[in-house]
Amino acid sequence: MNMRRLLGFNLLTAVVLGIVGFYVGWWLGHQINGPSVAYFASTGQNDIALFVAYIVGVIGFLAGLGFLNYPVSRMLGKPPSLREKESEGIGRYLGLCTDHKVVGIQYLLGIGAFIFIGGLNAMLIRLELMRPTHLVWNGNNYLTLVSVHGTMMMGMMTSGILGPFANYFVPIMIGARRMAFPRIEALTFWLLMAAGTILMTTFAFGGFPTGWTGYAPLSEQANMGMDAYVAFFALVGLSMTLLGLNMMATIITMRAPGMTWGRLPLFVWGTFSTAVLMVLAAPVLISVLLMLALDRTAQTGFFNVQAGGSPYLYENLFWIFGHPEVYILALPGMGILLEILPVFARKPVWGYRLAVTGMLGISLMSWLVWQHHLFVSGINADLRPFYMLSTELISLPTGFIFIAALGTLWRGRIRLTVPMLFSLAWIFNFLIGGMSGVFLSDTPSDVTTHGSFFSMAHFHYTIMGGLIFAFFGGIYYWLPKMTGFNLNERLGKIHFWVMFVAFNSTFGPLLVIGFLGMPRRVVTYAGYLQGANDWVSVSAFVLGASMLVFLYNLVWTQVFARVPAEMNPWGSKSIEFSLPSPPAVHNFDRIPTFGPDPYPYGDDGAGIGQRPVIAPARPTR
Amino acid sequence: MLSSHGRKLAALTVIGTAIVLPLMVFVLGPNMPPGKDTQVAKGQVFDNTVLLVVMTPFTVFILVYLIYALWAFRAPKGETELIDGPPIRGHGPSQIAWLATTTISVLFLAVFGSTELLANNGAGGGGGPNPVAKPSGAVLPIQVIGQQWEFTYRYPTYGGVETAQLVIPEGQEIAFHVTSLDVIHSFWAYELGVKADANPGVDNVAYVKADHPQTFQVRCAELCGLWHGYMFDTGLVVTPAAFASWIAARKSQFAPVSKYLPPYSTTYAPDPQHRG
Amino acid sequence: MSVTARKSLAVTVGVLIVGVLIGVYVAFLTNGPTPYRVPVASAATASAPGSVDLTLETVGSVGPSLSPNPTWVSYLVRENGVFHRSTVWTLPANTLVHVTLYNFDSKTGLRNPFLAQARGLVGGTFGIDGKPTTVMNPDDASHTFAIPQMGVIVPIEGVSSSAKNTCGFAPCPMSTAHTTTTFTFRTGKAGHYRWQCFVPCAAGFFYGFGGPMQTIGYMDGYINVV
């Protein structure tokens, strides 16, 4: 490796500039508001310096990756390079790359690393809960573990499917050669990486005790570690907004001839409805975090009762973002589910319009339900019947997804491949998640279940049981297409069964433990719940171990065995499976034309011959 | 009209529901949380039972369907050639039936939940400073003060005496006025079926009436900082006579500090807000 | 080196690095104040409880020699004649604990005045500079020592604002202005208890309850009763 490549715009430069930027910002922050100010002198904490350090650090990081090259060369009147790093070789994964397929794989690895940290935290949390009192971690570290687990998972998994799979496959599925804004696409990924790193710096500043919700005023009195949460989620929000915008623009403007709205694959519909939510919800998050940051630095009083503010304001704004957020987590999983089921049931999607209506209905109605998180808070108590109604109504569009999935299985020829197993598990898990949600939506019942392990188990059933299972379904379905090498089917099945059983063995009992009165996020609990908690902890460790099976499978097949993937191992009729594995840099030599049916399975003649007509492209490997 | 598969599936669903439903009503339902010690707790148990009944047919249907589909529609073992299923792209009557049943259930649940909420005086949940549904007759107000990290309790009708333990008389409507001196806490008396967030500057009222003497757990249910996990104590429901003597004993025990307490108020904004 | 060997080496190194990182992470998380096992003065018998002596100090600023956060308020414990910063103590069960607490910090005041009355003490009173007391003016409180699960709470009087010769930061010589609080409580059955201060004494933090008030090793700690 020569010096020229090392000194160019790449990850190494970015990390160096990021660290330099951090310390420059730290120094700058102390100039703005140094130790001479009484407030900072007595606390020994300078939140302004830390925020400025994070901001300058992120700018340095992005500059090191080369994100400033384009705007700077435009300002200097130079013709910009339009194809940064659409080159070949392993180096393109370590820098700014505008190939949507490279970004997809970057997402998969980058997000995977941070989800690994989040999962590790979950293991450490369950370790502590093996005893009803203090066992391993002291109070601060336990709360920080809980908070980092929740925040990391919520922040990273919002892009968990859109990042890797939508970036990779949506342009292909709609017959485009790239995303609408390739540089922004790369930016969303590197923003997330910067954000995740920032969140981990919380340990250097005392951690934070608020969980992923960051409720004020607790988040206002917390240590400087709280600033890492604020910076993390604001950057995630920015990344989400840009990602959503990019997806919307791509899907709206870049569809190939014949790809009308009524012919979009359901994964694209899932992506689109998620993208709309992201664009509308994430800015609310950024705003509320900005208010929190101002409260913590400039001593404004948005959430300070005595200064005329209100903690209710935080709760309201947070959940106006937060509830669409949970559907941002659910919708892409539904998209993957309805993409995989037809392939392995060998049937068209049953009720295509119903499924699309369901997805769009969910994204619309997710805006009307946020105060069900606040049923016992005393806020707008007279509106509780309305939020009860709106929350329960959202089960109607969710029901559309269910019946579309079930109908697709009807009289199919089901093949239980690994992706199919994960999809069927999605139906089972999301069923339990949805049904447990009924208790939470019913205000009288919510009085007991709110803030308990029941609600925690509920959203793990929907997010882990839904999103993560769909995520793995997507990996087993698409990864050979993305990398060009097959995964091991046998290891995949072992992974699935261990994960599925351990998952239900973990979160099923947690529903009961919550019913029995154990609150969330506590380090102590009633002694008679120890047996159940020990069971859950052991199951959680097995659940964690199942991820090691997957990692082993991934490393073994992709690094060592390297069995080349066929073009279409599943017999899928989706367009990406008529391209080589992996597809060429520009996907298509000629833009394809799409027929009327996105799922042309079956022999009634309507489907046959309707597959997209494309010219073969050269493989790049 | 129904195909052979459809008839079998319908029969299995009906049979499954017929088996599971009585279990839900008679076995699981009565054991649903939070128990039967107060009127609101009983109301919640009833609510939970009704929810179980409503969700049972749907759950049974989907599970039966999944199992049936995997059993009946699986490609034969060893079938290597890809054979497509029939291209069924939807079925209007099924979709309408599904939409109708889910809509009816959901609307029923919303109406039922709202009715229960109002009929049980807020079902033990915090209803803000002026709840729309109030118990008729005399109510004993008790203030719950959340602070980092302990609940304390004030009895305004007994000279505003403040105590560290929660004791309530049986057979008496209680109004918990929940507030906080600092961050958000949540007052959760599990066996009573009461949960109300403690917000600074807010008077959050929850009603309950305990039926018989017992102990109950009080826990904080909203993450409030370092010792959130340790913010619990045990409350007592006692007879009115025992309550009278208990409160008299507390009045004399805490007489020394009473002169320093601020006058009873629904919310407090105590100094110091900041120090240094 | 063959390609496979190179790959194996890379993967092994990668796994090792991840393993080491996890180890560092876990070690970092277990990091906390060293527990102080309070020496037993006289062992408990079936008929009479034994007793231990615990000598504490509260300082307004812990100083650079004892903490990376020199401006934070803190409890200190005396071990072998030297005050150091540990708030995790091991005490024997069913034992009288005679506490002597020197407070060098000024008055802050309680947010909830109710906590100005002592509870759960042997004899019902505590001594301020030797004077038996049950309640103090909430505004005079500098800190409290409280073990809520044992029902123990003691308010600690602050140094008068007119006092001269106040202690800047720890270690505080006994010649500087201070108050002395003495009290006795009895540990119950074995278990894990937390103790804390209820006075919003964390200067500058919102509601006076951030920083040292929410960090083990300053104004909060554990009592391991064995």
C-alpha cells in the first residue's frame, strides 16, 4: 500500500481528522464558555465544550472521508467528479462510495458492529438480573448499560433494513442504476458510524441514566455522558431524514418504464412508507434534542417547571417522533416478509392492494396514537378514549399485512428454506407482539402493564421478533446476491431454531414477569421472581449464542468456503435475481421494462412472460 | 362455497376457539393481574379477561392457519423442481369478512375500554389534576410525593402530616394526589391496581378503594435516576380503627418536623432549585 | 503464506481484538470504589448485638487528590486513620453501628423539609456536636445520611455561613470549621442496601441532584450487610 492511498480521503484520514476535530472543538468550547463561569466551575462539567467537540469532530470525520470535496470544488468553479470511488477492490468499502450496492454492504457491516455492542449490553443486563439485588454492575453502570442498549438498538435498527437492503435493492427493483442522491446516501451511512462512536464515548463522561427515551428533567441533571445521547440521536435523526428523503426521491422519480405505482414490489412499498415516516418524524426528534441540548448548555427552560417549561413538552414531542419510530422499525420488516413469502410459497402476494393499503394506513395512523405512551401521566386525561380508539384502529392496517401474508401461503407449495423460516417466525412473533399490544392500548389494562416488563417484552416481540427476524430473513435471502457467495443452509437452520426457541423462551416469560409487577429498567426485583428471571437470563444467553452461530456461518462461508452463488438460487421472479451475483456496478446495461405483475408466480398465463425484459450485464468480480 | 381446505380450517378454528376460550375465561382470566383486592384492580382483571376473549379467536385462527398451511401446503419432500401454486391474487369475500370482524372487534374494544375507564373512576390510572370520572361520596385525599429516591405521603385531612409509609383505611375511597419535587417518577401500587406518574408541578389524581386489610408493594415505574431500582416500599391497608390510631401516632411522632413543613398544596416548587 | 493461512490469521486476529475489547469493556464496567470492610469492635452474640465504629466525613469539594472531579461534593470514610473516598461498606448483620460524621460543608437546605427529622436510630436521637437532637431546621441541613430500606435517616447540619477558617477542599484538617454528628443505627438481616443523601447538594446540577448525587462513590453507596 503506497503513501498516496493512505493519505487520501479514506477512513483512516477520517478517524484522525475526527479525533483532531474533537479536541479542537473541546478547546473551542472552553473558549466560548470556560471554567470562569460559575455554573461550569461548580459542576466540573462543560457541556458546551463537549457539544462543540462532537460537532467539530463529526465535521472533521466527514471531511476526512471526502464529503467536502464536492461542495468545495463546486464553489471553486471546478467540475466535480461525479463518480467518487465507484472503483473496485476492497478499499471502496472504507470510504465515501457512491455505489448504492457498496453502501448497502457498508451498512450491513457497520450497523452489524453496533448491534453487536447493543446485544452484548443486553447480555450484561441479563447477567445483573440473575439476582434480585445488586450482583455485578453498580447503579451507574447498570443504568448506562440499559440506556446504551436501548439507544443503540433504537438508533441503529431504524436503518437496519433500509440501510443494507433498501439501499442495495430498491434501485435494482425499480430498474434504476443508482439512488437519486448517491453522495447523500453515503453520508447517511457515515453519519450513523460517527453517531455510534459518539454514543460509545458516553462511558468516558460518566454514562447516562435515562434509557432510550431521555425523559427531561432527568436528562437535564445527568452527567456529561448525556450529551453523547443527544449528539447520537440527533445525528441518527439527521441520517434518517436524509435516508428517507433519498428513498422517496428515488422511488418517486427513478422508476423504469412500466414500473407504475401499482407494480412496485411490496418491499419497495414498505421502504416508501417507512421513508415518508422518517422524513416527517426524525426532524421532530432533532428539534426536541436541540431543546434538550439548549436546556443543558444555555440554561434555557423548555422542560423546567419553575422556569415556565414542562416535562410534558418533552414527553409529547419525544413520542410524536417515538411512535412513528416504532413503525419505522416495523414496516420494512413487513416489506421483507411479503417479498419472501411469495418466493417460497410459489404464489403471488395475496391481496397486493390490501397490503399496500395496510402499509400506507400504518404510516398515516402512526401519527395519531402517541399519547398512549402517556396514559397514566395525567397529560390530557380526557383524550385517553381517543388515543385508545386510534391505537386499536391501527390494528386494522396491521391486520391487512397479516391476512396478506396468510393468504399468500394458501394452497402454495411451501418450501421451508431459512429465509422462509424467519418469515414464518415473523408472523408468529408479531402475532404475540400485536396481541400483547392490545393490553397496552386498553387504558384500564395499561394502568398495570405500563412501564413494566410486560411493555418491554411487548416491544421486543415486535421489534426483535419482527424487525430482527425479518432482517435475518433478508440476510439469508439476499446476502448471496450481495456478496456472490452462498451461506450455509444447515448452519442457517441451526441459527434459526436456536434463535426462535431462545427468543420466545426469553420474552414469553418476560410478559408474565411484567404482569406480576416487575417494572422496567430496575436493578432489583421481588425475590419470588428470581426463578423466572434466571430462566429468562439463561434463555437470553442462548439467544446471544445463536448470533455466534450466524457470525460463524458468515465468516466461514464468505471468507473461507466462498461457494459462488447462482444467479437465482431460490427461483425468485424478482428482478434482482435475473442479474449476476453480485450485480454489475451500474446494475443494468440497458434500463429494463417492467410487465404488469410484480409477483408472476402461478400458471394462469397472467404471470408468465411478464417478467422484466433486461439486457444481460457483465459481472464485476 | 368454502373449499375443502376452507371447511377444515374453519372447523379447526371453531374447535380450537371452543377449547381455548373457556380456559381464557375460567382459568387464565381470574388469575390476570393485578388481583382482586380493590375495585379498580377487579375492574382491570375483568378488562384483561374481556381482552383475552376478544383476541382468542384471532390468535387461534392465525396459529391454526399457520400450522395447517405448513401441514397441507408444503411442497413434497424431495421436490427439486420448482412448481408454482395457483395464482390466487386475492379473495374479496375473505378480505371483507376479515375487515369486518377486525373492525367490529376493535370498535368494541375501544368503546368497552372507554366505558370501563369512566365506570371505574379512571381504573386506578392517573387522570390529571381534575379527572372526568370521580367517585361519589366522601373521598380521603392522600398526597404521594415523589423525590429522588423515595416516596413520602401527606394526609391533608389530618393536619397535613407527612409520613414515610403509606397506610390507607379499607372500604374508603382514596384519592391519591401524585406529584413530584424533582424529576418524573411513577407511583405504582401493584396490588391496588394504581399507577400514576409523578410530574413536577402537576397534581395527578388516581382513585382507589381497598376491600380488606393487606400489604401492597409500592414501586417507582418511571426511570428516575441512580436509585430508581431501589425506590420501593411496602404499603398497608388497615381497618378504619387501626388507621385512626396509626395516623394519631404519626402525628405525634412527626410533630417536631411538622412546623417546618410547607402548607399543604397540590404541587410544590421548593427551594433550592440550584445551588452554587 | 497461502491465502487460506492469511485469512485464518486475519480472522483469528480479528476475533482476538474483539475479545480483548469486550474484556476491556467488561473490566471498565466492573470498575468502582473499593469496598471498605468496617472492622468489628465487638462481635454480636445471641443476647447482645455487637458494635462497630464508622467514621465519615462530608466535604463540599473533594479536591484533586481524591477524585478526577475535584469540585464535587463527597462523603469520605476513615480507614486506618486516613479519610479516603469509598462509599461501599461491608457491615456485620444485627450489629450496632456507631457513626461519627464530620461535616465541613456549608448549609444547602432540604427540598422536602420532612426529611429533617431523624428516623430509625437507636435511642431516637442523634448528636450535633454532642447535643441530642431529633429535628433540625431544614434550611440548616448540609447533607443527610439515609438508608431508606432500613428506615434510617439523619440530617447533617451545615457549617454556618459566618464561620471563618472554612475548608476549601479535602483533605480537611480538623482545625477548619466543621460540625460533628454522632448517631447509632442497627443493621438488620443480611442483605444489600443502598444509602444516599437527600439534600440537593450537587452544586450547579439541575435540582442539585446530578453529578455526585447520582454517582456511586460520592454521595451514594452500598452497604453490604453480611
